Amino acid sequence: MLSASDPSELLKLFSPRVIQRNVAALIKTILEMPEVGRFGITSIQAKLLPRNILSLWLTWVREQTHSSHWTADDILGRSPLGSTHELNFAILGLTCRDVSLIDTIDILPVIFQYRREVSSLSHFKPALSFSMNLRVCLLEKVVEYLKIKRDLSGNQTDSSRNVLALLNPGEIMGIGGN
């Protein structure tokens, strides 16, 4: 299925219930597939699965591991949990529910990687975009991050107006600013 030019077309043939019941087998199959080609076409095809499939991937892992939160290392595949389940393949399946489970202090690396994946994979799938709903959820999490940063720096000035001034150039670039 992943070797097809567009796996999402094949997945449209199945009802969402069938996919949900078989998500464990789907993930296991993907993780057992050998990488093909110099640029890892298997990984690319996995990352280009429809968002609902990638979201089911994240949900399944969370349910199997009884995780009540995510860290950036989990989502980016750098922790034992993340690397075992290759969560970095499923980052484009992030939902607002997943964002709410990410530790606030870890949100910037997740946003950076999400933006990077959308940018790099848009060469293979031009219609790929950053959903507006997810943008709002991530923005709310960034505001939480800035409030924590403000409180830790001891800067108790006017609540949210000056909170953006706390961003350093690296953080601005990470969330997509210039």
C-alpha cells in the first residue's frame, strides 16, 4: 500500500471504522517495512498518510502506553516511547487534543518540526498545509509557554501585552516568524 503513488487514495476505499479497528496492524506493518531508496521513500509515504490515519496512530500509541502527556522527545521520536512507535512519522496527525497533552515547555521544538515536515513534504504533496484549527491550539500553547517564561524571568509587567517581547530570535524562527 505504501509503495503506491498515493496511499491515501487506497485508504479512501476503507471505512473509517475498519481503519480504526486495524490501526495497530497498519502501524506494525509500516514499522516493519524496509526503507527503500536513497531518500527513504517508505518514511515519506508513511508521513504522507491522511491526517486522520496519523492521528489514529498517535491516539493508539497514547492508549497503548497509557500516556497522559507527550514530551517533545516523544513526538519527535527521540525518547524510547517515540522511537519504538516512530511517532515522528505521525507528527502531521497532531490534533488539538494531542497539543493539549504536550508539556508546555516542549511546544516550540514540536512546532518547529511540524512546520519543517509540512514544508519538506509539500514537495511531494502540494495540497499539504498547516490546518487553521491546529494553528489556534498551538498559538494558545505558545501563549502558555510565554507566560511561564515571563513568570520564571521575574518579569511581572502588564499581563499579556508584553509577553511577546519575551521571545528570543531562535524562538521567533521556530514558530515561523522572521
